Amino acid sequence: QLQPVESGGGSVQSGSSLSLSCASSGDPFNSRPVAWFRQAPGKEREFVAAVSGSGTITNYRPSVQGRFTISRDSAKNTVYLQMSRLVAEDTGTYYCAVRVSVSRIFAPMSSNDYDYWGRGTQVTVSS
């Protein structure tokens, strides 16, 4: 089975940086798309960033573009989310998701396009 496991969350001040990791417990990611979503208390889950199976195609939500970088290391079977210049609005539980079904969308941005989800890691940004 393919089970994503997130790590790297924490509490930081606005303007600082934080890096998250997503590893697979069980079956490897291989060339499957992987994405990060987040959810703040009382709000809907929202898309953050996605990377294609090859690692060459990425998508970001506008509010994080230029501040966040998603990447993957196939040798380590790990996907990363590097976050910089964090703001309070970035606070939330961050989830890693993997798509196993085949499609022509290389880095999907909809939660409905992902099949396996991690349990999340908390990110808190204080002013």
C-alpha cells in the first residue's frame, strides 16, 4: 500500500522559513503526482502545491507562488515543500496526497484527483 507520511511542521514567526517532507510508508511514489493541501480551523481544505511524477512540472496557488517551492527526490522517495516569508494566513494543517490513477493532468490541483492522503502536520505562523 502507498501511505504518505508528513513531517517538518512547527511554530514559527512571520517572515521565517520552514520545510516540510512527505515520505511513503510502504509502496514508493515512483512517477506519481504528489501534492500538498492545507486546512485552517473552520475553513475548507485548499490546494497549496503539486509536482508531476517527473518532478519537472509544478503548480502553486497564487498566494504562495514565489514563496513556496515543491520538489521531489526520487532516490529518497521524498517530496518536499520549502516555505519562506511565511505569513499568518499560511497557518493550518498541511496534508500530503498522492495520485495513483492515470490521467493527462501531470500536477493536478483538485483534491478529488488524489487517492491517498497522509494524516497531516501542523504549521503555525505567529505575527
